[in-house]
Amino acid sequence: MAFRIALFIVATVLTAAHFFRAGSYAMVALSLAAPLLFLYKKRWSLVLLQLAAYGATVNWLIAALLLVQMRQQIGRPWTTAAIILGAVALLTLTAGLLMNSRVMRERYK
């Protein structure tokens, strides 16, 4: 279970860094505060953490698409950026999916 929580925290820190670069400081604070929901042993907190991870995954995929389009338009290489952002999106999606495991559901009843 510690691995699942650690993976989620890594995903939220990466998401906070993305929002920090974009200048969205409210989203930085929200991203960094999200893991505090692990302290509540209620099912709603687990569902909220899952939704946050899925929303962050969509955000990463949109960012990847926009970056690839921009780089293609100016004739710069885009494959490395697409691979990196795709990997981060996959990590974030995995963190969200792991919140639905049996171990987590038993802890958050």
C-alpha cells in the first residue's frame, strides 16, 4: 500500500510542477494538498483522489498534444517530448487505477 501512496504523491508533485511552470499557483496548492486526503479513512476521499489522478492524466495528454502540435508547426523535434509526457500521463493514470485496488478499498471503507 505504501507503494501506491508513494506513486500517487510522485504524480501529484509532477502535476504541481506542471502547473507551477504554467503560473497557475492555485492549482499548484491544490495538487500539493491532494495527498492529505490519504489521512481521511473514508471512501469518498479515495474516490476524490482517483478523480484527481484521472483529471491530471487528461491534463498531461492535452499538454502533450499541444506541445507536439506546436513543435511540428515550427519544425522542431517532438518525439522525445511526446514520449516523456506520455510516460508521465501513464504514471498518473496508473496511480489513479491503483487507488481502486482491493488493499486500498479495504482501508478506505
